[in-house]
Amino acid sequence: MLSRWEANHPPAELQFHLHRSIAVVSTLARKGRAAMATTILFPLLTLLAFIAFFTPLPSLPLSSHRPLNHHPDRSRKFEIADDKFWKDGEPFQILGGDLHYFRVLPELWEDRLLRAKALGLNTIQTYVPWNLHEPSPGKFVFEGIADVVSFLRLCQKLGFLVMLRAGPYICGEWDLGGIPPWLLEKRPALKLRSSEASFLQLVEQWWGVLLPLMVPLLHCNGGPIIMFQIENEYGSYGDDKAYLHNLVKLARRHLGDDIILYTTDGGSMTNLEKGTVYKDNVYSGKKKLVEVFRKLN
């Protein structure tokens, strides 16, 4: 039995063990609190991340929307000069990315565009798949997920410019590059992506419906469209220059001379050569490469 004094004044060795035990218990208590905090905190952070990812972002206020019109505003002009893009007389840097309206449900268009804006983009590129809008001969669809006009207006509302890629062949990892499958039923068989009159007639009918819808959406008319692409990577497929020239004439007929037309092709000089449209004021990578080589030499 320890006396009351001994219990209150333990020897040095006993004091050492007591202090050590207290330190161990204190350390275990801290670890237990840390483990408990981690157990609670990790699921909480996971839940918050899940909510943040799937909750639609809030709409941005409409700051500089101008009514669309059919009459060119000469103060609104997008052009290429002195190796720069110029928007309304000021140098402009395109920070662009593709967002395809036909791959996203309409109720999510705004959310996805806001996410693109959060990445710092100022320009949206989108294809227009012919087979979505003309699923059968002469039957044109521009509602729901095919409502390209509403999508482009929304791009403008959120402050984006648009580069439109309307084919008629778009590639885009899309069935038949967007060409309607009913074209394959034609007899005699059509030569797709060519200057063959029967194929061009169908393209003319399709663009004759689509392009007038795009006219009020051109930048010069108060809309967001600054460029229009002719075909897509045609140099990897063929070298029918008459076909490309016909597409340019058709685009100019509907869209006018103020819109920038351009082509996109693979990186080899052969593909660029075959896909470039000469003498029609159409921008291409081939022409730019030739300029660079001339400067180097």
C-alpha cells in the first residue's frame, strides 16, 4: 500500500512512466481525431466535387447583345490582314474550340458553353451535319437537337464568335461524314464529293435551305459567325478543283463577300495542295506555308 504522500509524490522512475503514458495517450488521441476528421472530410469533399461537376453553371448576364439584322453594318467587320485577325478594326486573337450542338442535348447547350467560356475560349467551331437536317429527300429538320439557329444565337448571347463548318462533307467522326444515306440509293450511283452535276444539285438544294438561315447570323449582320469552312480535309480525299470552286460560288451567292471562307486540310503538302482553292479569295494552310517558305528563302 502506498501512503497518501507517496501516491501524490511518486518516485522519479514512476513519474517517467506516467509522463510517457500520458504522451502516448495524447498522441493516440490526436491520431484518432485526425483519422476521424479524415473519415468525415474525404466523403464530404467527394460529395462537394460531385455536386460541382454535375450542377449546371449559372447563366451569364447578357452584356453586349445586338439585334440581328439582314443589313451589313460596316462598323462590324472580321478580316485577316497583316498576318493578324481583325475584329471591328481591332486586333483579335482567336481562342477557339469545337462544341457540336448535335452531340449535346439542347437543355445542356448553355452549361457546356459556359464551361468553354470558363476555359478562356472566345470562339466556338461547329459542324453542320447534312444527314441530321435532311433525313429524307426534301424533309428538313431544324427543331430540337437540330435547332442550329438557336444554338448559334446562344453562342452570341454568351459572348462567343463562331466558325461554321457546314461541309457538305464534315467528317467529324460522323456517319458518312454527314452526307445523307439516301444519296447512296440514287441510280445511277452518285459520285459523292465531286463536281458531278447530280451531286452538286443536291448540295445546292441543301445549302439553299441552310445558308439563308445563316445570313442574319453573320458577324457583319450583327451575328456571331465570322468564318465559313468549305468542305473538310478534302485534300485527303480528292483533287476535284471544280467541285471546290462550285462550293465557293454557292457560299458566296448566299452569304455574300464579307464572310471569310477557308479550307482545312491535313499537314502534308500534297493534301494541302489538293484541298486549296485558288483564285477565289479562300484562306488555306497551303497559302500560308508558301508565304513562310518565301520569307525563309
